[in-house]
Amino acid sequence: MLRLLIAGVCCVAFLSSCTSSTTPSNPNDDKTNGNNQFTVDGNGYSNGYWRGYKDEATQIAYTSTASGTGNFVFGGLTTVENETFMLSMLTSKAEVGTFTVDAVQGNAISLVYGDAKKTFIATSGSIVISQYDAIGGRAKGTFSGSFVEAGTAATTITVKNGKFDLPVKAEI
């Protein structure tokens, strides 16, 4: 009977360790949620699953009154415990549509992270806005791109599977 009990416990332990998840693990899951997230490859990360904070105080989408551009910003944590990031996106228009990363056209993505405040700028990619409500509503969409570290083209990262769901607020 004892052997059967031990075999049963081992079987349960094995099966629970084999469970799969569509979301990679992140030691910061208790502080973040999946509303704003992306995956990073490169510069020491392999499928790094970065998520935005649960607290919407670090999230904003707004329209620049001077230029009409869309501005999207959210902060969060990387897969390294308590390592912070801030992602900023700019689109030439604050409206639903697909925007190809091109600084000349006014479409850009930047990412700052870590204690050293490493800054990466997208050299290619896209921002897709699927919803852009008035103030008090939501801005939703997806993004991806290839990035280089500012000041050196030697360090690169790839951002994929990015999504955002931000509160639309008045211009700051």
C-alpha cells in the first residue's frame, strides 16, 4: 500500500511539473498583469516575458494637442526580479491604424530598462492601434520591432508579441 501511495505522489508531482502555459513565468507576476506586455530576445534575454504594472498610474495614452500625434507609455517589470522598464511609442496620428516604425514619418518606439537605464530605439517594426477612444476611454493595440542600444549599434534586441491596453488621458 505504501508503494502505491509513493507511486501516486510521484505521478502527481511529475504531471504537475509537465503542465504547460501559454504565458512564460515571470517572478514579478504579483506586481504586473497581461494588459501591457511583450517578449524580448537579445542582450541576455531569451523569450523574456516583460509585463506592465497592475497600477495604471504608470500607463497613459494621449493625443498631443500641438501635433496630433499619438503617445503611448507604460512601465513595468522584466523577467529579472524587480528590474524596471519604461516603453514609449509615438505615432504620427492618434487614431486607429497601422504605423510602420520610421522616425521621419513620426512613428517610433523606445525602451529604457534596468539600473543602468539602458535605452533602446526601434529601427524597424510596427505599431497597430485597434482602438483609440476619447479621454476616459482606452487605447489598445499591438507592437513589435528590432531595436539597437542608443549610442552603439552593437547591442540589439527584438521585441515581439507586444500588446497594450492603456487609459486615454488628457495631455500631460
